[in-house]
Amino acid sequence: MVSETVEAQGHLVDSGNFQSILTTIVEHGSEYEILRFDMGRKNAEGSYLTLRLTSDTTARLDDLLAKLSVFGCYVEGTPEVLLRAADMDGAVPEDFYSTTNHRTSVFINGAWVLADHQRMDAVLVAHAGRVACRKLRDVRQGDQVVCGMQGIRVVPDVQQRDKPSFGFMSNEVSSERRVETVVARVADMMRQTKAGGGRIAFVAGPVVVHTGGSQYFCELISMGYVDALLSGNALAVHDIEVALSGTSLGIDLSSGHPVEHGHRNHMRAINVIRRAGGIGAAVTSGVLTTGIMHACHTHKVPYFLAGSIRDDGPLPETMMDLIEAQDAYGKALANVDVVVMLSSMLHSIGVGNMLPSWVKVICVDINPAVVTKLSDRGSMQTVGVVTDVGLFLHQLAERLRP
């Protein structure tokens, strides 16, 4: 039998992490002994826990330590972190530490160093006294990679009870929640974010266009509540199709009826933009005069269109290189405070994987499974609003109007 003593501190009870720690140990088949537990009595006071863990092998103990790290457990005594040099580009030693989206510190040269660019599913690389999360493909031979579980401390982000701006909503998913109430509080949060100099990014799918939400989204852009738009080729194409032909996928949005030969309109829209030299050129030349893409260009809101295997055309601005698109998304999300996701499951999950846990995430979709998938993949800070996206944007724009 092998043992290790671990510590954890913070809002262990409010967050449910205390119960999760003990449950994880029992389900793992290991044993524990509580050596110390000091419970905080006020909102500003955290709790402190010391546990002795016992497993039958070193490998099983290391596995348990990895599982407990996401709840804030770290090895007692703060031993120096283990660094190993990468022996090739794009790969790391087998015992590398895989990151979560929570704040992570590494004990180097006698001090805790907070990791930069926090995100899940990355590795930690130390250089010149700093530590940063880095994607596997960006690791280079000789990089000093954090390995094992020694000298690593993870601090899960917990919404305190005295912070009602986001804490009013749990990450339960329910279609019975009053949409008006949720929209009002989301609007207040967005106002507070902008008043404090924060940034708000939107991830949007073509459903925004299909449900008639475009004009309201354009209002949000004009009012300054959209600092970046992340999407795919489809949103831009359908938005431009409406601007040029009044149809989306051949359906007249004003009547809801199909238009004869309307199925060709989305290809005509792509052709018009390609002949103009791109979205920006089409706006400048007067070819494109309305719509979301027009509003983004006019109000200088950066937009990032990530392509896929199914895209027609695509539009000139659509990035068909996956790595280029991922990197562009990552840069756009740097230092954002709030991300609002509008009916785009694949792009939403992709963005969720890039965000640290302290970024507030609102996911709006008529399908509750989309929000559930986001949470299942680690974006536990996600708040789900199960409703029609067009209705949500309509109410949100009304709330935010001066």
C-alpha cells in the first residue's frame, strides 16, 4: 500500500467539491483519512481540508491524484514541480499533466506561478520563470513540460453567494424557466460587463437568421454589445442571402413560404460576394447594404468564420484551414468576460473548450441537449436558456435599448 497527503482549500462545501472528493476516492477503490477540516462560516471565508490517501499501487495513487486535482486537491508540502524536456516536436513525455479550464498554479523555484492562457486539454510549458498552457501541436523539442502531479494546484472557479450578477442562474437546463426573467438578468450582466470595460463575444449559428433574429442581433452590434462574432460559413451565407433576396435557404422569411427556384439563392449570394472580392468589399461598394455581416463591417466588429467539409463556396473570408481557424478563435477569445452562444452546437462546444472556467457562458438553444453537451465536456459554468433564439434576441435587444 502507498499513501500521499493532499490539501484542498476554497469554497469546498458551497461548490459541492467536498462531497465530490470523497465520492471520487470511494469509487476509485482507494481509502482516505480526514486529517483536518476547517469549514468557512462566511461568504468570504473558504474551507481547508487535509486528507491522507491510500492505494494499492503507485500507479493507482497517481491516477487518483489526477482525478482529485479538478476539485482543487494538491500534494501537501508543495514539492517542486517535475519538468521533463520534450524529445520531439508536437509530442510530450507520457506522464505529462493535462490541463483543465480552472486556474492552475505550478510550484517552481520555491513559489507558486499562475499559468497563462488557461484552457482545458493542453499541456503546461515552463520558460523563464513563467508557465503557460500550450496545445500539443505547438510543443517544440526541448520545451520544459510539466509532468506528474507534484507541485500542481488547481483552483475551481466557484460562484459565491454574494455575487448575484451571474449566480442567479444555476447550470441546470430547464425549458420551464421564465425566459423574460432570464433575459432581464442577462441584459443586466451585459450592461455591467460593458460598464466595467469588459468584452462580450457571440457564437452564432444560421438559426439566428432562420428565426428572424437578425435585426435584433444587428441592434446589439450597433449598441456596442458585440465585441467579436465567431461562427461558420453558413451564418454569413444565409444572412447575405436574406439581404440580397429576402430568402433563407429558399424560404421567404416574411411569409414562411418557399420561393420558386429559391434553393439557388444561397449559391447566388456566395457568387455575388466572391465577385465583389469579399464581404468587406461588398459593403464598401454598396452591394451589401443590410444584415449581420454588414453591421459587423460597418461597426468594426471583428468576425471569424471557421469552415467545414460541408461548406458551399465558401465565402472568401471563411477560413478552411482548421488550425488557422482554431488559432483565430483563440485570439478572439483572449480576455473575454462573457460569451453568448446562439444555436450553434459544434462551434459552441469548440469555443467552450478554449475558455477558462471563470468566463461567463450563456447558451441559448431550443434543444436542451446542446447545453447538456457543453457541460458534459467540461464547460460547467454554462447557463442554459432553452428557448427560440429569435425570441431571445428580440427580448434582449428590447432590454438593452437606451
